[in-house]
Amino acid sequence: MAKDIGLRGIKVADTKICAIDGEKGKLIYRGYDIQELARYSSFEETVYLLLYETLPARKELEIFKETLASERQLPAGIIRHLKKRKKTANTMDVLQSVIPMLADFDIESRAGTKVSCIKTSIKLIAKMVTLVAYLDRIRKNLDIKKPDERLGHAANFLYMLTGNVPDVQTARDFDTCLVLHAEHSFNASTFAARVVASTRADMYACVGAALGALSGELHGGANTQVMKMICEIDKTDEVEEWVKARLDAGKKIMGMGHAVYKTVDPRAQILSGISERLAERTGNTKWFELSRKIENVVMVEFKKRKGKDIYPNVDFYSPSIYCMMGIGPELFTPLFAVSRIAGWCTHILEEKFAEAQPKAVLYRPEAEYIGRYCGNEGCKYVPIEEREYA
Ligand code: COA
């Protein structure tokens, strides 16, 4: 039997990007606590911190914001391609296939130097929001809204998506969501990106791999499943029965539990506050109230059954927030990508250019073979015409 299934607890690299203390519920980007970043920083500043390892001076931040905003436009060839995709296509599938197409328009990235890879990172982070917003509007037969360089990253996304410039508080709340989702160490999608980077593939290929990993329901797809659950339950007085039946059937409650946090996920705590305040502000309290009730019931019922605690993760309260902002569930996982692309790019850069010793090498784990075995000689190959199967 293989030990270390799923690489749990195995340290596969050194990193200077992110630290998680699963016991204490702490998340640190480049030395800064997520609570501080959520309160005081912005997505653009956080991206700068991730990419350049330090907080920017005011002027540096201004220039960085301008550069990021100037890269939002998509090549006309990509827009034509988006219009040709089936309206029923899964957004994550479209993103995963379109991202490597952007490489066609980025000749400079072929240099593969650290400078060119940072420039490509900025392009990827800037264009991801436009891709998601355009895809959504094209699918809904709406005209696309060109990026507005006067708006910040979060506000511009909401504008391109809805056609309306959001109010300051909504833009700020959405910006905080982006900060909270930007980075999370060696999670499945980031690890996928790093594995591909370790082969010296280009940045577009690495991000394509990460998008595939993020799409699964045990990772970035969990938020869509959470919304499905909330809609299915629909009424707070149905929560208890629904949760008990699901746990009794041995099924998982999406948005609850975490591979690393064994206490409250700090991101979920902040998101729960945003959801509650948004509910008060909009008067649309249904989604928050249902989420809170589900959380409480799952915690009690899980403890009764397993004798241990379970807490909401980052995917538990974000659906209620996005819903109150008028964003549909089909976009929840793509929204995760809109933010996490910052972390992916940072990790790809670290994998490719880290000065750490020992140097990063091609990932190549081993597996315990438990398949057919016919002794040292191997199984005798039987020609197809001589095989007798019942
Ligand atoms: N609902 C019900 N039971 C859960 C659960 C959940 N959300 N999360 C964990 N459990 C149970 C498991 O079934 C397992 O029970 P067992 O010991 O009887 O087999 C036990 O708790 C330990 O689970 P395990 O899957 O080993 O925990 P993990 O820490 O490795 O798993 C996740 C982490 C994220 C995979 C898991 O919590 C999960 O699937 N959550 C739902 C999906 C989700 O929200 N993903 C987004 C993560 S950010």
C-alpha cells in the first residue's frame, strides 16, 4: 500500500510566497496576514506584493495599476473565437482552451526570461477578467462592454459583466473577495501549474493546466455546488432535514471542511462578514440566512457523527455574496480563476526562477504498482486470434 496518498503532509518544494497554519487558521501572503490585506489592501496591491515580493510605494502602485489596466483588451481574433463557441459550453472549459491561444499574440513571452514572464503574468491577470465578462455577455446575447481603464480591477470587472459601474461599497467588497482568493500555497490547481512549469513549458500552458484542476468540484467547483445546495434547500426550516439526510447517506456537504485548515478558514470568516453586511445593505437576506443556518446545522451534525469539528471553507459564503451582486452560479468557479491566476503566475515564476537551493527540479513522484504481475518474465503476450474470453 502506498503511504502518503495524495501527497498529504509531504513537502515537495521550498516557497517564499504563502504560509498556511492549518491549526491556528492563519494565512500569510509574502509575510502579510490575510486579515490585514483584506482590510487595507486592494487586489492590484496584493498582486504587486505577490509578483514583486514587496508592497509597492504609492507611485509604483499607480504605475502598476495603469499597466494592468492597459492590458485588459483582448485580441480581435480571440473575441471572434469566443463568439463562435457553443453558448452551452462550460465556461471553465472555454477558459482552459482559450488561455493557450493568447500565447499566439504574445511573441515576447517566447523569450522565457524572468522579465518576459512577469510581463506575461500581468497580461494573463488583466485579460482573465475580460475573458470571463465577455464570455458571459456573448452567451446572453448582450453587447460586450470594453474595459474602462479609469476603473480599478474589481469595479471594471463588474462593469464589463453587468454593464453598470458598481457603487463604491460593492466594488470594495468584490475587491476583497479577489484578495482572499488570490493565493493559497500548494493547492491542487497551483500544484498543477507548478508541475507543468517544472517541465519548462510556457506560462500559458501552466495556467491552462491550473484551470483544468480548478474546475473540479472538490476544488474551485465547490462554490457552484454550494449554490446548488442552497437553492435546493431553499427554506431555512428545511435545512436540518436536508443536512441530516445528506450526511446519513454518506455524502459531502460542499463548502465545508478543508484539507489544511483544522479550524476556521480565515477567508470564510471574512466572507461571512461581507455576506452578512451585503444582505443588510441590499435587504436580500435569504442567501446569507440559508448559508448561516446550513453552517450551524452541519457543524452540530458532523460533530455528532464523526466526533470532530468541521468548518466552512472559502467556497461556502462566496456564492451568497456573488448572488447578491447579481452574478450567476455558472460564473462562480471562473471568478475563482479571475483571482487565483495571480497566485498561479507567482508560483510559476517561483518554479522557473527561484534562487532557492536545492533548485527546483522536474516533478516525478513514484507510485506503488498493484496491477497485474506474472513473475519476473512478465505476462505472456497472447496474439488476439488466440485469446479466449467468455
Ligand atoms: N461533508 C461531509 N463529510 C466530510 C466533509 C464534508 N464537506 N469533509 C470531510 N468530510 C468527512 C469525510 O467524508 C471523511 O470521513 P471518513 O473519515 O468517515 O471517511 C472525514 O470527514 C475526513 O475527510 P477527508 O476527505 O479525509 O478530509 P480532508 O481534510 O482530506 O478533505 C476536502 C478536505 C476539502 C476534500 C473535504 O472536506 C471536502 O470534500 N469538502 C467538500 C468540498 C469542498 O468544499 N471543497 C473546497 C475546498 S476549499
